[in-house]
Amino acid sequence: MRRVKGSKKGFLKTLKEYRVAYVYIAPFYILFAIFGLFPMVAGLFLSFFRWDGLGAMHFLGFGNYINLFKDTLFWKALSNTLIIGIIAHIPILLGGLVLAYILNSKLVKGQNIFKTIYFMPMVTSAVAITIIFQNLFGFNYGIINYFVSLLGEAPINWLGGDGKLIKVAVIIMFAWKWVGWNMVIYLAGMQGINNDIYEAAEIDGASHSKIVFSIVIPLLKPIILFTLIQSSIGMFNLFTEPFILTNSNWGGGPNNGGLTLMTYLLSKAPQGGNAYGYASSIAYVITLMVVVISVVLNKVMEEKDTVKRKGGK
């Protein structure tokens, strides 16, 4: 009991001593509790109920989650999201690394200009960019189909038809948006590598590809992991691009070709419907998938490092 009292007195003494500092940081924690923590807890609570936003709440237990995994549209949205994300990550990672290496190796002049150009998609309105891409992939008046017609081929219905090509348009947009972000992050990491390492590799006659795969990538592993997690979160949040490309179609266009998890979630509530409990369960399934992917990526990176260390020994 004395220890408890002593610890309590110590806490109160510390609180009194640093009261000014606590007053300064209090607004952040208050706002986070109101606008961050409370919605998260309320959303989890709501996922166990059926609620239309106005009437009485009906407890379902895990009913929303069970119905979700029985819903074919959920699996369609999940497969579309994973296909778009996995394929788009190839140019996002490789393109970002190549562009960053070119700028870092001073093979081109005007680094700041290129950094600004490639980073512009991240700070430009997603709606404005999507409208531009909608015109690029248009069936009758699209610029891409114009060049296709010059080759004597029939126009391609990118955003219609059976819906299979909608994912191609979204993949191109998604990759184009994130490659500049990755390039800037990788470039910052490359500039943090000691120049002596690059010079020693060049003296030994190492090619650019050898330098990238043997020096740059191993040293940039933590940064690559960070960008992978960031773009994975962006993948699960993908909404504006497929929604605008399919003319604000909540179903993702023909045969649900552009339906993503976020579009599916918002089609349930609050935009497309009023199934708030069901929408909350979707949100927490998405959150769980992001956490699992992050943990798996961390484990894979750690295992590779462990294997290399053992091999080196």
C-alpha cells in the first residue's frame, strides 16, 4: 500500500512539475480522442449491429462479418483491389528506383525540375486527374483510341464492354500517381548513402545494375518497406479513380470491373446506402488486411536479413 501511495504522490508531483508542458500537448490528445479514437471504437461497436442511421439498433453479433464473407460482391471487390495493387506495384517499385537512381547518379541535369514533375500527381486533385484520364481512355473521343485508329485498328472500349479493361486504366493511374512519391523517398535514401561506396563500386568495375541490386536495394530495405506499406494502404483506399472513370457507378462499371473495396464500402454507407453496421464491418476487415500485410512485409524483410547474416558468417 505504501508503494502505491508513493507512486501516486510521485505521479502527482511530476504532473504538477510539468503542468505547462501537459497543457501545451493536451489539445492534440483531446482532438485525437474526439475525432480519432472515439470514431474507431464506435465503428467497431457498430459493426456488431444492424443500423440504418435513424432507427433502433439491432444486435447481430458476428452476423455482419458472416454475411460479408458470403457476399460475392465483396470477393469481387477484394480480387479487383488485389489485382490492381499487385500489378501496379511492379512499375511503382521498379520505376521509382530507376528514376531515383538516374537522378542520384547525375545522369541528367535539373534534378529539382524532374522531382517536381514526378511528384505532382501526389499533390494534384485526384478528381481532376481522373477526368483527364477519362478523356484519355474515352471510347469515341479518347486520345489513346485516336492513336489506335491511326494504326488502322478498331477503337478499344477501355471503360465499357465486358469491364475487363477498366482495371488496366486504374492500374496505369495508380502506378502513375505513386511512382513519383516512391522516387522522391528513394532519392532521399540514396543521397544518404556514403559516396565512397558508389566510388569504390565504380572503381571495381561494377555496372549500374550491379550497384542497384548489390548496394542500393540492400541499404534501402527499410525505406522500401515503408513505401510498400504506404502504397498498400493507398491500394485499399482506392476509390476516386475507379468511381470517376466509371461515371460515378457504385458497382464499378460493367460486370463490376472497377469495383474496389473502398467503393464497395461507401456503396453501403454513407453515400450509396444506409447499412452502417455492415459498412463498419467492411472497414474493420480492410483494417485487418492492412495490418496483416504490414506484419508479413516486416517478417519477410527480417527473415531475408537473418538469412544473409547467417550466410555471411
